[in-house]
Amino acid sequence: MYGEIITIGDELISGRVVDLNAWYAAGRLTAAGLKVNRVTTVGDDQESISKALQKALSESQFVIITGGLGSTDDDITNEIAASALHRPLCLDEEMYEHIKEYAAVRGLKMSRAFEKMAWMPEDAKILCPTEEVCGFSLVENKVRLYFLPGVPEQMRFLMDKVVLPDLLLHGKAPSRLPHRVLKLYGLDEPSLAEKLSDLPGKSGDIILGFYPRFPENHITLSLRGDDRSSTAGDLDGMEREIRSRVGSFIFATGDQTMEGVVGERLLQQKLMLSVAESCTGGLIGNLLTNVPGSSAYFLGGVVVYSNQAKIDLLGVSRRTLDTHGAVSDEAAAEMAAGVRRVLKADLGLSVTGIAGPDGGTPEKPVGTVHIGLARGDKAFSGKYRFWGNREQNKLNSAMMALDWVRRYLHGDSFLPGL
Amino acid sequence: MYGEIITIGDELISGRVVDLNAWYAAGRLTAAGLKVNRVTTVGDDQESISKALQKALSESQFVIITGGLGSTDDDITNEIAASALHRPLCLDEEMYEHIKEYAAVRGLKMSRAFEKMAWMPEDAKILCPTEEVCGFSLVENKVRLYFLPGVPEQMRFLMDKVVLPDLLLHGKAPSRLPHRVLKLYGLDEPSLAEKLSDLPGKSGDIILGFYPRFPENHITLSLRGDDRSSTAGDLDGMEREIRSRVGSFIFATGDQTMEGVVGERLLQQKLMLSVAESCTGGLIGNLLTNVPGSSAYFLGGVVVYSNQAKIDLLGVSRRTLDTHGAVSDEAAAEMAAGVRRVLKADLGLSVTGIAGPDGGTPEKPVGTVHIGLARGDKAFSGKYRFWGNREQNKLNSAMMALDWVRRYLHGDSFLPGL
């Protein structure tokens, strides 16, 4: 089955917003074995939307349309769809009740803005009427049309829960192509390319993809589309070969994240973590606590931006700060030991550095970061130099700190140069 | 002048890569006062590219095409452009010499793959022959076509240095359209629509746009393209009207962020902030420290995930935790007062809540969040209910907490229900 994606919004064609809806829909459709032939993005105007819709109807088996379903005046997709498909706009009782209930639960007044969302093209079917988010589907000349909200969270929810199952039910069930993703951290792209330059069978049936996803590098392995002479077993062989060359940099596979992998290992080994952050400003704690259930292994932390806070909250010695500075192996080690002690944790992790754009010196340029890790009465620390802007340096610092914990718990070396 | 963007690549329509080239080109063109009518994305196949090109030629004054100019076998844009425009493919001597030089500098052998890049449609003009990155332009039936590489850095370079100046030189120099963005937080979209439903002059010369950008809502004001009867003064009037209705929810304009605005106010009023985070896990500190120079007003904070940490680090009383629970107005107030005291700050800000997906109870369901703010010996706190997933609840909590500081420093009411 093949089809296309239409994304609607002035914010998209004016470049104010990156079109993550098209990206998400394309990725999910492709992963499900469905083919996307085209993505068309148009603004919030009747003529452009109508033309895009007509063209898609004549060339596709399915069309995913996102945007313009909301309650504000520039949300005109319902009307345009009705007009382009020559169907009247009807008040959908089910949708109306659904919206009324939604408003009631939140203590909101049912208004004309709300009611507007319940007027849909004739014979449109609500998607997922039991949930808060709504969209609708239509079948026109055997083409399946799915109208989804532009709000990314809602669009993603409906895409996964309703649109894909519906398409797979009605389309010919495609055989899913074996595909896997290896995620690496800490190895730059040219070095990675060099290490994998003479992989056996590269030009054969297995397609290797390399995707820098800052600060990670992802390697994808997949089998060529129609070739059935290769199997998942061949992917296993290729993955083994890659792991033998760059295995220690592979921190996760598939949908796993660094913070998720670190959390799993802490849980397995029944260890409680605490974090002392300076230049990362809370980013490490934020990442760790994005994982549901992280309170089982994350006790908390301190964000110590000033020297005084490092002394008062963590017991870092003034002498260390005076002699070596706050950005030093010595300070990182004392911060890690301090936060472990203060929070009564098994492990103390620390980061101190210069995120930039200001604050660098010839000896300690922007991007200089020290990481510390303490357990029992031992504390390790090490120095890195990152090369990005402020947010990139923060992200690299947080990732490297988490990677220390991952490597430490795995028994791998984690100090720079080891 | 109006036109469109065509981005080419299997990696785009399969969702492996986010289409940042379309986003960048659209943003730059719009900022230069040129209108983008459509973005079309197709895969690396002859028929799709050819069709997209033909359609663009018949409906645009300019077309930006990115991708497929490289040396590998899937780079077929040159051939397809020649065929679609009925022009022979010719070896361009200038391009050939350019590529030869490029290879020589890098110690690479001139190969057929390299030579391929020098075959271009007849009368194509190299873009920027003095630089390493190449693309070409063509004029067909008065439509200006620009073919750019898909590598983002190269595409951006050529877009800024060559394409935009060329378009502005040949097109009617557009007067930049007045445009502004108002950012709101804390007002749901239907209520916003309701409050602005009868704005004067809405159907006239000023275009209003509404964009939910979770958890914010953005309103854009712009003047209709060719209408010169309206001026920036009319935008001022409209902005005043909007502010009179929803002004206290407008936290920023243009490129400003909540954390940036809060930072500016703290700096102006010479106040130092400290933060005690529970369910946000470090997100508030992370946002605050994304702003360069934030150490001038942000002292740091604590992430207290466990009750014991709230007691040990912030001096929250066990009795409060036993009587009211960690998620309560009382705990929030003590956390705010505690972090202010411990970090010797002017202001203490706190968040405690249930981000989910687990941990909710009938009395305190997932999404229940208390915020506290302390100054001197006073501490305020208030309760909210958010309706998202874990990350959304964290983000809403962080935004609401920062919005308290913004409103407090502005002398606005900030407690729920005030």
C-alpha cells in the first residue's frame, strides 16, 4: 500500500516550526511496511489545502492529513475537506458529546469554539472516540483519508493507536522488514566510519545506515526490500561484527535511551544514585527522571552553580576551589563524594565545567568539563573537552556522565584514556 | 515573489531524517519577505522528482530543490532536471575544474563518481564557484530554479550566500511584512479562542494565527501580503486589543523564552533565585541554565526526590510530610523556604507533584502539582492539576513555576484562583 502525507500550517511553510509530524508519520508508516510517495506541506489557506487534497486523492491509496482541526478561527480543515470532497458539513453527535464531556471534566464551558470541532464532513468517522484526542477518517473512491490534529502528542497517539492498525487491517498486510538500530556515544563520526570501513558483506544484502543524532551516532541495519535470500540471522552476524569493533560505544539498541539503560542497570544492581550538577544545571536529573519509576534508583541531587553552594551543600573544601578551581578533577571528585554522602546514596555522580559562551580561559577553554564518580570511600574523576555551543556542551556533559555510570556498572573502563 | 521548496531523499520520506532543509529554506525565504506556497518532499526516484518539478514550474516564480547532487548512485537530480526541462546534460568545464581542484586538495583521485557531478543541464550556472560547495541554478520560462546539495551545512551556506541575494536581486524587492509573535502560558486554547472571538478587524487586513506549542500557545499577527493600506501601527492596535483581553498570560514576544524573561526580571531587580525540585527532577534548573549568563541570578538548587532528602537537605518537617504528604501546599511552602535559606538566595521556588504514570491516588491523581515561592519569611503555595503524560506534566510544572516568578516580579497575581 502506498500513500502520502499532507501537513497543514502557516507555521510550517514559513519555517517557524520544524515539521516533526511529517517525520513521525513517515517513520511509522515506513516501519509498518507501507510506502510514502510524497509529503506535501501547505499553509492555512483554502486553495492550497484543497489542491493538495485533490492531487493526493488521485495518486494515493491512503492520505494522512495533519493540522487545522482545532478550535481557533484558522482551523479550517474540516470545511475544506467537506468542500473538496463535495460533502456537506454535518454536526456529529458523537463528537459533540465527546467534546462536551471533555470540557466538563476540566471545568470548561462548552463554547462555539468547542462546538466548531464537532462539524465534520458527511460520513466521517471519529478516530478513537474513547480518548480525549480526536480526528476523523473518510473513505473516498477507495482512498482512505485520515485527518489528525497538528498537536504532535495527539497526532502521534492517533497515528499509533488508530491509523496504523486501521491501514494494516484494510491494506495487504506487509511482511515487516527486519531492521535494527545500534546507538553509540563517545566515538566521532570519522573514527566510526574508519573502524567500519571494511565490514564484510557491506555491498551485499544488508543495508547499513549511519545517522548522526547529536551527540549520539546511530547505525541502522536492514535487509534489502524484496530479497528473501538473507535473513535476520545475517543481521545477527553483521551486528556481532560491528560490536567486535565498536562494542563498548554501543550504549543502547532500538528505542532504548542512555538514561533508560543506566536506570535498568542501577535497578538490577540495587544501587541508589545521586547527582551533583554544576554546568549541566539540572539536565542529568531531568533526563533520569523522564523515566517512569526512576525514584526506585534516583534519590535526587543538587545543582551547585556557585562556589559557595559547592562548599555549603556538598562540603567541597575551599582550599580545593582556591588551588585547583571549581572546574578541576579535584573539585569533581569532592562533589561526587559530597553528594553521595549528603543524600546517603550508593553512587555519587558529578559534573563541573564551562558550558560557554563566556567563562573560558586559555587553560580552561569553553567546553572543558570534569566528571566525577564516587562509591564508598573511592572517587574517580576525569577531564573532557567538548566543541559545541552552550546547550550542546551541556548535553554532551550529561551524556558522558551517564555513560560513566553505564560503563562502571558494566565493568568497562570509563576514565578518559583508559 | 512566491515559490516553493522541493526536498529530495529516501531518508526524508521514510522518516529516518527530519527535514531540516525545508525548515531552514522556508524560514530564510519568509524572513526575506518571499512567500513559500508549498513544500514537497519526494524520494530518490525519477518519476516522483520529475512530477514535483513539473508541477512547481507551472505554479511558482522560484523553486528551491535540495538533495541528490552528490557522487553516489542514488544522486540523480542532475539527470532528472535535464530530462524534465528537455535540456541535454552537458559536461560543465568550470564545475569539472572545480571538482578536480577540490579532490586534489584532499589527496583524492579524480574518479567517475566525481566527474558525474560536473554533468549539468544545458545553461545551468554554478552557484558559488569559489567555494567548496556546489549547486546550480537555471531559469526556465521565467521561473528561477536553484538546485542545492542535501548536506545541511552546504545547503544553508548556499541559501544564505547565493540564493537569497540572487532572488532579492531579480525579484521585486519585497518590503518586509510586519509580523509579530505573542507567547501565552496558562490559558487553554478554547478559552483563548473564546476571549478573542470578537476581535475587531479580524477579517480585515491583519492575519491572526494561533499555534499551540505545548505547553504554550502562540498568537501571530501579520499584515496581508500585498495590502499596503494597513501598517505596523494597525498591528500595534491589534496587539493592544489582545493584551487588554489576555495580557497577563502573555509571558514573552518574538524569540523570547519563559526562562529568558524570568532571568531578565531577576537581573533587573537584582535578585538571586534558588530552586527545590521534586517531580520536575532538575528540569527547572536545566531551563534556567540554558540561558547564557544565568549564574548572575541563579544560585542553584536541589532535586529532592525522596522524603528523606526533603528533610535532610531542605529542613522540611517530618510532621508536615506525615500529616499532609509530600505533595501538598504545606510541603511546597517549606521546600521553597528551605531552599531559599540553604542557598542563601532572595527567592526560593519549589515544585512537588505526581508526574505519573504511576503514583496517583483518588485524592491526589497523576498531574497534581504544588508550587511554592518564598521570599524573606513569607512563603506562598498553590495547587494545579495537569492532564498530560509524564514529560508533559514535568514541563507544565516547570513552566508554571517559572511563570510564578515572572508574575511575582511583575506584581501580577500568581496564586491559582487569584
